[in-house]
Amino acid sequence: MKTLTLISLLCLSSFICFGQQFVPAIPSSAMSGAKNSYVIKNDGTKIIGKVTSSYLVKNVLKSFTFKTESGEKFKFKAEDVKEVGIKTLKIQTYTQAITANSITELSGRDFNKVVDQEYFYFEQALLPGKKNKFALMQLLNPGFDHVVKVYKDPNAKETTGLGVGGIKVTGGIDKSYLVCDAGSNRAVYLEKKKYKKEAKTVIFTKCPDIFEKYYGGDKFAWRDFAEHVYVYDQLCGDQAK
């Protein structure tokens, strides 16, 4: 288990304000022409080049064309590749949202160095309830994904808040995600209304005492899901291997 000071752990609830801050979804406009990107095919072959066009629907990469450094062109579908890394000049702009929190209070670690901000990653996974339905889904927690991988749910709804005049508005946090154990490509559907009941029995299963020990068993709100994933990764990563 990685060592965290007691003071840092006690500071967790006071200073960490993730507010579900995962890596933001990359827009389709930022993918085409992205240089220094790569594809890892199902057989493990890695190809370096750039994405020349893409078909991105609700943050799921359906298909894309790729041009290698030597000029060779390929067209891939989700079932053809294990992983795609998209490197774009705009990546710092899109990742600013995850660097604005007080995450450095946790164990004195610089969250900017924990999160992998070099690429946007899409990984192949089997959709819940589908035997052979593959999708290339964007990894939302690169760098703290050693135990649990979190992907954007293409059909996720957002929580509502109160705007001017008490009118309900959207633009809150996602109500659901797709989650995989590291080492597995079978995605599990995780939603807000079942989080307290299912998270520790379905998702955070490898170190069941972690959250009881550091959260007292009663602070397990959906809005802190990203924080829980991070803490789980830092405290359970070595145990879960």
C-alpha cells in the first residue's frame, strides 16, 4: 500500500473538492489532424501517425481513419483496436478543469503530475449487457486508473441545479459512468441512484476497508466519485496487484 500521512488523510474531506473532475471529453473537432497520435491494434502492433477523420458519437469513437508517418492509410472500427492515444495541441485547454482543485493537499502530491495529460485515451471495452458489442470509450481517469477505469457513459444525463429565479438548469455532473476493473474490458454500468448501495460491492471491491477507515462509512456521495477513484487508486493500487 502506498504511504500517505495521517494528517493528509484527515485533510481529505476538508480540502479536496473534485466535484466529479475527471478529464473532460475531447470534442470531435480536436481529433482530426491530431499529430503524434498512436493506435494499438488487437495483436499488439503499435502504429504512430495522426487521425485524419473520425466518427465520434456521444463520446464513443465508432470509427476513424489514420495516416502513418510513412503515409500509409488505415480505417479502423472499434473492434479492430485496443487503444487509441490522441495528442492534440489543445489538450492543455481541455484539461484545465481537472487542475483547478486542491488535490495537492492529499499526501502533498501534485495532481498535475498524477493525471496523465499527454494524450486523450480511447480504450476498447465491451458494453454492459452486450456479448460482442465493442466500443472505443474515452478514459476519464488516466494516471489514476491502475485499479479502476472510468469511461464516459454516452447516454448519461446530468444533475440539475437552480438558476436565476429558482429555475432548474442542467450542466451539473453526470448521473452515470461506465467502469471497468483494470485488466478487464467488460464495462459495468454505474449510476448515481445506486452508488451508495453498489459502489463498494461492485466497483471498490479489492480493498473493502479503505473507505470505512478513511471516510467513516458515512461520507460516500456521488459528487465525490472522482475523489473516491483517486483515493482508491492511491491506497489500493499495490494491494490490488
